[in-house]
Amino acid sequence: MDKLRIVFMGTPDFAVGILDAIRETEHKIVGVVTAPDKPAGRGQKLSESAVKKYAVKHNLKVLQPTNLKSSEFLEKLKALEADVQVVVAFRMLPKEVWQMPEKGTFNLHASLLPEYRGAAPINWAIINGETETGVTTFFIDEQIDTGAMILHKKEAIHENDNVGTLHDRLMNLGKTAVVETLEQIAHGSVSVQKQEIVPQKTAYKLFKENTQIDWSKSGKEIYNHIRGLSPYPTAWSNMQHEGKEFQVKIYEAKFEGTTPKHQQLDLVYDKQSLKVCVKDGYISILQLQMPGKKATDIKSFLNGFKIEANTKFF
């Protein structure tokens, strides 16, 4: 088996676990490409990506290009003489980059391609009520998430999963998938499968508009929407209280399916619980965040917030 020279490309926490798994193999990581440092927080101090922090800690060479087509970056990348490039949660690569290594550039995507191509596959799988997802490795081509697939690994989605819990399991599954893909490449035993051109489901980017709760939907759909956006970027709803309107983030809820005894959007509450009446039951809110406040459990919230007759979500 050939020991591969690898360039790794990634930015968030999800990519760190994969990078760590590669570092534990016999292959050599010759460089790590990640996002430039960005100002963050009130002080606007420069913040390093999770991948950069890991790479620096383990004395790996780091490149942080602002322009992936710049001659300076391309020269530095070429000088690393990688056999293969591994991409996990990074940017779309120009052809000059992904075609550079002799053995290709492959990506780990957190869905069972060709379904859920796009930026937020974990979120949308939960939002859409899927019971199964997984990870896919594939060789990168000119389009987004459309290249020839190398391998799939499946993972069940549990009824009480949110993005955080599923993210962690898929990261661990991704470690295995990436290492197995590298072994196939090293042994020259890769077998690929062409993707279908038109998938049925897409993992669109998440914006303010598509993270808002639609209270007219079924309770199960609302529940899936909330857990499919928790803990990030978080589902939200408008709230009316004391003649004012503001936005509330809802991190955790449960759905109680039953014939409603109240009008739709009525609030049903006591000192320890808060429920919103929906068309086929009740959404019980367990954790939320008011503007300018920290997220809190519902009992603590109700201790300091007096619900009025005109208080409502909409």
C-alpha cells in the first residue's frame, strides 16, 4: 500500500474530527487549507477556524487563502506535492485546485447523495422528517456535490435527535468513511458510481426566512423544524406581548398529538409548562431565548415572565 501525501481542506468542528482520524493513519498530512481568520464578538478580535486551531496544535502546515484562484496560493498548494486532497465542509473549489492531485480530490458530504446536496444536509434531513441519513464520499467535479460517489455509510435518525446529536454521530461515521476511502485510493481499488442528475430533496442554505416557525403546519412538522435547527442556527417565532412584537428563539420542544381543546395558537400554561395549541395537538416549549437574554429552560422563563391575555406566538 502506498502512503499518501494528503492536503486537507475544511473549516468547522465537523471537519476537525475527520482531520484527527486522518492524522491517526499511516498517511502524511502535508498541509491544511482553511478559512482566513475573521473578526468576531463585540471586540471584533480575529477568530481562528476550528480546523486551524487543531492544525496549529498539531504542528500541521496551514494555508488560509482569500482567493482560491490566486497564483500565490496555487503555487503554495502545488509545492505540497499532495497525492490526494480531502475536503470536508469547505468552499466550492475551482478546477485548478481539485484537479491538481494525481489521485484526485474527494469530499465527505453529510447525506446519502444524490439526496440533500447543498449547504445544510443534516438540518434538512431532520426538518423533513427523515428516519435515515448518512455520509457519502465522492470525487469533486465542476458542480456542487455531483461527482462520482465512492462510498455510502448509513445512520438512523432517532425521534428525539436534533442537529447537535446527529452531527456528532455523522462526524464519527465520516471518520470511518474517509479513512476507508483513503485506503481504497492507496490500494488502487476505488470503484465509483455516477450520481443521478436530479435529486428529489435539496439541502438549501438556511436563512432567516426559512428558519421561522410556521404555526399553521402540523405539530410533527413544527417539532421537526425546531429540532432540525437546534442548537444552530435555531428556529424562531414572532411573539406579541404587552403591545410589542419581538422575535424568540426556540431551542427545544415536544409535540403532544391529541384533539385540541383550545383555539389554534392559544397559549396553555402554568408555573412549569408552556404549550402552543396547533391544529392537531400542542407544541410544548422546553427551552427558548428572549431577545438580549440567554437561552433558558421553560420553568425558569415562566418564573420571570408574566404571560398576558394578548401574549401569543405568530
